[in-house]
Amino acid sequence: MALKKNTSLASGVEGEYWRLVAFRWDRSAREASAHFALYKDEATAAGGAPLVPLAAKVRLTGAAFDRFLGPAALRTGEDVVAQLYAAARSASRYRRAHGVNAAEHLLISDHGSDLFADASDA
């Protein structure tokens, strides 16, 4: 599971494969964060050599945590990793549509807070 979105770095290097590489999930505090690395392509990701080890981070708290990782969300058979990819896309789409980040649902990246709005599944 990954996202595909062509991204040019300031150095001129391009990558297109975004993979979730770490996450923290705290049910009792109703918060989670997930880190995404940027790889040149799928083959490079399989080899474990990211262009940028921490290229984007998504944070979920409160109601946004409940929406993606609360008991009702996971009861439908969704797994945590799939929900974190969905949250990253949703945060990006919110930013693109509204021009601001949602307080409880935030994507942070030097490549833009709407980075994954038009990313495809890889």
C-alpha cells in the first residue's frame, strides 16, 4: 500500500512513491500521527532507500481521530494503515477545498498541505 504522486525536490530530483513508514496511535488520548517517506519509485521503496525519510506527516486528534481510527471506523473491517492513508488524502483535500488546514486533521509537508489531494493508489 502506498500513494503515487510525482514530486520535484529543490535539488531537481524527482520522486513519485509515498509510503507510510511509521505511526503512533493513542486510543485513550484520541490522537495519532503518521510519517510518510518519499521514494523515487516502487522499486526503490522495496530496497528501502528514501529520497526524503520524513517528507510528510499527518496528525489526527479528537473527532478526526474518531472518524478514521475510532472503534466505529475500525469495526467496518478497515485496518489502521489503510485509514491513515485515507486520513492523509482527506486532510489534503480539505486544505485544497478550503485554503486552510482543519484543526483536528492536518497534513504537514514542505511539499504543500494539499500534497495528497490528487494522489493515486500505488
